[in-house]
Amino acid sequence: MSVTVETAARTAPAAVIVAIDGPSGTGKSSTSKAVAAKLGLSYLDTGAQYRAITWWMLNNGIDVADAAAVANASGKPSIESGTDPSAPTITVDGQDASGPIRTQEVTSRVSAVSAVPEVRARITELQRTIAAGAENGIVVEGRDIGTTVLPGADLKVFLTASAGARAARRSGELKGADVAATREALIKRDAADSSRKTSPLAKADDAVEVDTTELTLHQVIECVVTLIEGKQAAK
């Protein structure tokens, strides 16, 4: 799924914090950015922050398979996230990392780094600070936002999709990557994220589940926007 973020056409009636969780390939990023743009909200890609710290570890010779070494280094890099949904940014020690964090090397190692409790504590604190500072509200996407990072979010959405649909989308994003291999990689990532001891990937009890398998991106966006407007109208 991909989307061109347009000028906001609708406005949320009041500041709102929206948590959008789900596994890779369900449309979290495209949906979250578009929803934030439509409603004039800030946007935060928490996965980029975990990728950023993983990239820093790899660049600085930290053995990411050594949890103790990762824990000891977790507080060293300075990570900053720009929250404009039309142009989100991520920098590490002042360096633009938006491209480097999307490499296969980072992708294959981010689950191991993300599983380290000290890393999650550091990044979770950063995420909460950003959310608290979003005056007009924010859409935060990730894997543990509704359950751990922002359990008091005004709205929690959990996006799902079949493994086949997710693999097809992701292979398209990766310009023709093998769909079968991509599907296996996604399933492996799901297992790692769902089984980690600290803040596993899980649907919050009060989250609204949206299966995107048969939906267009536009339909998913409109669904989430409607949920937000409904939540605000009920206040």
C-alpha cells in the first residue's frame, strides 16, 4: 500500500491520540500518515525509531546478538523523529537515517535489538514524550502502542491482513522481491515480535480490529477517519 499525502480535508474536533498497531504489511504506515494529514494531526512511526537504534548499533560495531552489549549502548545515540505526516523524518546523532534504516541488514536484525528491555524502555520514553508534546493530537503507529506505550490512547486500531496479502504488498514495495520468501520473512518477524518477553506485538483488549486483506488503502483510511470522528463525537 502506498499513498500520496494531500492537504488536510477534514479536521478532528479536538486533540486526539490514536494508536495504530499491527504486523508488517497491513498498511500501518500509509494509513497512519494519510489519516494524520486528513485530520491535521502529527504522525509518529515508532518502527523507524527501532530501526534507527539498530542501524546505530551496526554502524558502531555493537554485536546485536549480544543483549548485554546492546543494553549497555542503548542510551548513547541521539534519535529525533519529525512528526509532519507529509514529510516524516528520522535522524541519528544529527544524521538523516531515513534511507539507511530501510536496508535488509537492518530489517533482519531489528527484532533482536527491539527485544532488549533497555532498548524498549529508552524508545518508549521517547515515544511518550513526543505524543505528549503533540498539541493538536497525533497518530502513532507501531506494534505495542495501544498495549504498552499509550494505553490511554483515545482510539486504538489493530490492523491485520492475510500473510499472502501482506507478502504481495511488501514485495511490491521492495520492487519485485520474491513473494514466497517475503511471506516467510514476515511470518518469522511476526513470531519474534509476538513472543518477545517485553512489550510483545498484541492487540489491546479495547482496540478496534480492521482486516485490510480485501480493502483498498482509501477504504482503510476512511474507516480509521470515521472511527476517530465517531470517538470524538461521543465525548
